Amino acid sequence: MTELNQDIRRKYPRVAFAGVLGVLFSGQYKVYRGIEIGEGGLSFFSDQMIMLAQKLVVTILIPDVGYKSVIAEVRNQKATNDQYFIGVQFIDPPFELKRLIRSVVSKADAI
């Protein structure tokens, strides 16, 4: 298990995102609430540990758009009380998804 590294420099900014996420990994499909999102990845709390470097299929409910799926890799994990913080990086996200997430981020920045 790794500790959160607050010195990580992200290529893309992230904003708070409490949207619905579907996560498929190791033959399981679970639904979670997001914590943050950006063009390069997102984070969420899980009821179970997901190992570093684990590949996932993440389905994101984008407000006013619908569901979009992307392959991601677990890059960060941390146990917190009875949950696990999971941070993932998108693997080759489609341009359309990056554009939609950029719109979500820019709207949040405007608030």
C-alpha cells in the first residue's frame, strides 16, 4: 500500500466530482461515487482495496451527457477508516471524453 503523495504534479487539474462511477475489475462490477476528476484520471472511495497497477474499466456519468467508459490504471491507494481511497490514471482516453471532462472541470472552476 502506498501513501498519498501530495507532491505529485499532475498534467491536468482535477476538481471535486461526486458523480456516479461504475468500476469493472477482476471480474467484479461495483458502483461508487467519485471524489475528483480531471482529463488524466479520477479518484473514488472503494469498499475494498484495488491493487496498484490494476487495470479497470471505469464508466463515468457525465452530467447532461450520459455514460462514457475508459480504461484506467490504479496509480494511488490508501486505507482510510473503513474505506480505501483509489486514484486512477486514464489509459489513452478518447479525445471526446477528454473534451467532456474538460467542460466539467471548467464549469467547476467558474463556481
